[in-house]
Amino acid sequence: MSSCIGIVQVWWHPYLHDMKKFIPFIFLYNILSVIFGYPLMYLELALGIVTKKSAINCWDLAPVARGVGFAMLACCALTAFVSGAVSAWCLALLVHSAHAFLPWLHCAATAQPACAARHRPLPVGSETPAQSFFFNFILNLKRDGLKGGLGSVVPELAVYYVISWLLIYFIAFKRIYSYSKLFLMFFSTNGGWQAKQSRLWSTAIFQGHDYSGFQLVLFKDVLTYFVLLVCMLGATRLSGAAAMFNECDWSVLLDGTQIWRDALEYSLVQMSISQGVLVMLGSYCPKAPHRLATTTLLTFLVAKTSCMGSALLLGAAHGALRTDYDNDTNVWSGSSSSIILWADYVARIPGSQFWSALVFFTLFVLSVSTTALLLQTIMSTFTGRSIRKISWAFLIAICVLFCFIGVMTICTQGGLYILNFLISWPVSKVRAPIAAVVALVISYTYGQTTFCDEIYFAVGEYPCMFMRISWARYPACL
């Protein structure tokens, strides 16, 4: 479940910049996540449980589809690259939260293009204080796009990026998400949480194990929901918070298929589908009646609540920003919009330094833990006995490679454009084809009946009719 409480859920929200399309898009996401996302999540978890293998080796059941595993691994690597970059942004804003006052409360005199203070007209081409600070002093952004290249490396951002990857390495080395095997063993053998069996938690299950990883993941999840809940309560008091509902235009749903396709891809991204993570976590689970359907449903609900909570919160912050300027806010589309709106939101709260530090610390923890989980998924493919003995060396090499490539690309003046391309295209658009091929292979090559029997023998439950029909029709729909 914790795999769906990550930086993607609280940061990546397409159409957040467009108040007319945002609510219709969220509506489509909720519908399509039930129709497509939930069954595909169940399918990938079941694939890991049945095969007990990684995202590549699980396709021994249908060797013709082995390329699907490599596609999942490529999607996983690109997603890790993106989340690692976001961790550097969050760390930079966390450090700047320690100033005597938040630097983005007011406009800098040297800002280019011009910055407009709150409650004043926002001329075309000018920027809000939070946007101006982020672009000029965090990213040192080139305003002419990639014309003339990526520009020079931004030293401060590069330092934050390297620090982030050092932490990612230690978290991945600790393999904090491996606790899921112990957790699900406890959940399955005891039928759920029961007070009278609480002592088994520390004796029968965790005896002889280092469960500090469990504590770290639990801390991350509790912190995330605490911050989301408190911030959502505060967002309801913002003037203009309801603008996203008042200004939405439902006719955009009839303008073409693009918004429908984007909503489908968004649902797959939010539920960690087609990147191998669910297969890996499923392979950790013991072959016991651990209630696969219940686990999938809870994971689905966790992904929905964290995603919807942050989306509506940031939508309210954008509405408040539009009320301040009484016109368009010039918020860019892409990966920067959520970070800018988070920064703008915390600047409105009394005690803004504390809340800014708390919010961006939470986002930083989410980003490094998400990246570490993706890195762990990549490492799970190294299964040979001789390779496992030197897996630490592979982990170091992968981290150094990601760090070097990131410094040379993402940490440059044009790095934002690279990140926007990655999140909008290879990270998002490849997921639907991968999911379609997975459903095709399981349903028609390996055999859906055979696969369902394997699930029953592994966990003692048979997939419901909705799941089986959904898997069979996905190749044509996706």
C-alpha cells in the first residue's frame, strides 16, 4: 500500500494549470481508474505472487513476452530519474524555508521577466512571486526553451541533486520496502489486525529481523496523510478555493479524445502500473491466503485518497491565486505547476516558514523513498547467485550513473524542459501499451483460466468476474 503513497501522487497533476479542464479531467480519472486501473493493479500484484520473480524473469511463463519486462524496467528507470529530480527541487525549497521570511513572499527586484506582487494586475508575461523565485533562483531557467542547448549546470541545484541520490542509495541499500513480506505474512496468518495478537508483532514475525525499514515507511505514510489533512482543512478557508468548480467547462470532454487518453495514462501513473514495482512487491509475498483482493482494494483506496487530496488542495490554491490577481496566473503547464502552487500555498499560512519546511520536508521524503523503491525494482532483476554477491556494487554504479546523467541534464538551466518531456511522454504514454500487452499475454497466450487457477493455488482466492472480463477486453481498449 505504501508504494502508492509517493511523490507522484502529491506532485504530478496534469491540467492543474487549466481551471476549465481540471475538474473534468479529475472526474475522468476517477472513472477510468476504476475501470482500468484497479483490475490492472490486481493483475500485476497477482503476477508477482504467482511467479515469485522480478519484472523481467516473471515472463518465463510466456517467453514470447519477455520484452514486456524490459519495457517495464525502462519505464521504471525513467520514473526514477524524474522523481530523483523532484527530490532536488524539494530539498532546495526546504533549505530556503529556513530564511527569516520565505524568499517567495515578495518579488525580487532583479527578477526577469517582471514579477507582480499580490493584489495587483498581472501583466502578460509576468510571474507570481513563487513562480518567479522558483524559475530564477532555484532553476536559473532559460526562458528560450532548448534553443541553444541546455545551458550551464546550476551549482546549487546540482549539490541538492547529489545529496538526494546519496540518501536514495542508503534507503535502497536498506531495502525498506522488503518489510512487506513480513507484514503480509502477519496479515495473512492472523486474518488482520487483532489486539489479542499484538505481541506476535514483536515476537513471531519480526524476531530476528531488522524492521527499521518498516518504521521509516510507516513514518512516511503517517506524515504524508497528516500534512495532506491539515493543508486541506486550511485550503477550504482560502478565498477563491471553489474557483476550480465554478470555472470548469464540461464541454471539453466532447472536444476530442486527448483528455480521455491523458486521464487514462494519469490513472496508470498514479497506481504505479506498468513500471514493475507491483510485480516486485507481489513477489515478496508468501504463498499464503493473504487476501490479495483486500490488499489490492486498500492499495487502490490509498492511491485515490492521496492523489485526490493533493489535487483538490492544489486546485484550491490555484483558485486563490487567480482571485489575488483577478485574471490568469500565467502558471506553466507541466512538472513545475504543482511545486509552484505548493510554495504559494504555504506562503499564505500563518507561521509560513514552519509550514513550508514541513511540507517540503514531506515532499522530499516522498520523493527519495519513491526513487529508492524504483531503484529497488531495478535491482530485483539481478537474480543470479554470483551477481547477488556483488549487488552492492551494481547499486553504487546505478546511483552514480543516475546522478551523473541528472547533473548533466536536469540540473542545467534547461533541465525543466527535459523533465516536462519525460513526465509527459516516456513516463506516461508507454504505460497503456505495456498494460495492454500484459493483459493480452495473460488472457490469450498463457491462458486466463490457467492464470486464475495459479492465483487460487497461491493465495486461495479466485479472481472475480469483473477482473476476468476486464483483462480480456483490455488489449482492444488500450
